[in-house]
Amino acid sequence: MHFELAPPIGVGPLQIGMKRQAANSTLDSLREPRAISPSDRPGQRIFRPSGLMISIGCTRDRLEAVEFGRPSESSDIVSFKGVDIFGLPARNVVTRMSEITTIVAAEDDPASFVAPDLLLSFWRPFQGDDDPEDEQGYYFNSVLLARPGYYDGPGQR
């Protein structure tokens, strides 16, 4: 399955701002009924047969964030404007994203990056740009798409 990130709208059928019940049903519809993971948590996250994790975050009964975790197989793709978030090395994702928008290293974690204008964040546990064998640092492990204001403090929403 191909998931195209479309900030700030959402990704595929998961639309930022949709009601929690609709988000829960939509998340459930993205499961593979013949390969349900014991790690699935209804209303929180699912794992597809590829290993792709899809997680939703709701506040005040509305979907405010969708996060994807890197699959172990390439049958599921997560992309933004032609950039394969998990299929390309993290360094290449940052380079390609910088051609589209501003992308900066996260203040508290220089191995991870944020595209602040798009409310996309890209995470990996450490920087391993020189060793493709070290997948945990060579590729991004997750990408999060959030609603506008997601990172603001309570008094700024």
C-alpha cells in the first residue's frame, strides 16, 4: 500500500481533525484482516504485514497526529512528493526534502529532523549515515504528520 503524506490535511483516509471514532474506524480499515498483529492496539496503532506501524493521536475527540514506523519489507511505502521516507537513506531524505521545504535538525536530537512549515518530523535513534548495514541510524525509523499548532504550548493553541 502507498501512503502519501499531505500535510496539513492528513494521509490517505486519515484526515487531521476527523472525529476520534472515525479515526479509529479508519485506522482499523488499514489492517490486513488475515495478518492481524498481536501488537495492535485499537484506537492507537496497527502493524501491517510489512511491519509498517501506523499510529494515531487524538485530543479533544479529534485526530491531531499520524505517525508511521519504518516497515521491515518494502510492500508498504510512505512518501511525500516523491520522496520515499523509509526507502531512502536518511541523508537523502533530508537532501530531497530541503529542495521542497525548510528542514532542520531537531534541537534536542541532531539525528532527527523537522520540516516546521509542514509539521512533519523524521526520527531515528542515532546518526549512522556512513554505514548502510546499520539500518537504525542509516534510515529514518518514523515520520509524524501533525495538525497546525501541535508543537505549541497550551497557551498558544
